[in-house]
Amino acid sequence: MTETPGAKAPQTPPGKPGWQLSDEARQEEELYDQRADARDQYESEQFGWALFAVVTLILVGGFQIINGLIAFFRSGTYQVRENGLAINVDYSAWGWTHVILGALALIAAMGLLRGAMWARILGVVLSVISAIVYMAFIPAFPALAIIVIAVDVLIIYALIVHGRDLKDTEY
């Protein structure tokens, strides 16, 4: 079997790389690398929002537990009686609601530190429930309720938009 001279692959001169890039292709590759580096830096900077969500979820969980304990032991602290709330329930029932939400928020925060997806979903759901519960609780303790609702909205934003930055890369 004989080969025709035109069928051979072109030989590169010794000492030169086998693939030559044009100036235009080299510039495009450099631009691509710069954009990839900028994207990586942007994503690493956004990790702060995800960490913010974890810390504030711990904070809101603590607020929930403290508020629940106040409802159990010092219900006279609130500005209205049980019948003045949006939902007519006993303060001990509110106390249990707050303690349970707070404990679940702390569990979700610990799961977020490990990068678990279930914790991200639980954190968003708990923040929504927390905001709704505190909306009903506004007449009893307006300042705390408004602050916790605002923090819940920030947690929801951080977990939905930047929660993937907490993804566990070990598994």
C-alpha cells in the first residue's frame, strides 16, 4: 500500500509547538480566561451571602426560642392579652410554636454548614413560616416582630439566590 504525498499530516518544525494559534484566537482565549477568573472571583465573593444566611438563621432561631420562653414564663411582658392577637390562642401555645420553630431553625443552620440541600429547603420554609407567625405576633411585641420579619426576608433571599455556594464538595 502506497501513500500519496498529499495525504500526510503536515510536519511541524522541531522546537515549535504542534498547534499554532492565530493572534485573534489567542486574544479570544485570553478573554475567555479573564471572564472565567472574574466569574470565579464573583462566586467566591457571593459565598458571604450564604454564610450570612446561616448566621442569621442561627440568630432567628435564638430569637424564636427566647420569645417562646418569654411566652411560657413571662407572658405579662407582651403589650396585649391573648385575645388581642391576630389569632386567639394561649401564650403557652405561642411559646411552643416559637420554641419548635427556633429549634428547627438551629437544626437547619447546622445542616447548611454541611452544605445539605434539605437544610437549604428547610431554612427557606422555616423563614417563611417564621415571618407569618411573627406577622400574627406583631400586636404583642411589635419591635421584635418587625425585625425578625425583615431578617427572615433576608434569609430567604440569601438561601434562594446564594444557597448553592454552601454545596458540599466532598461528596
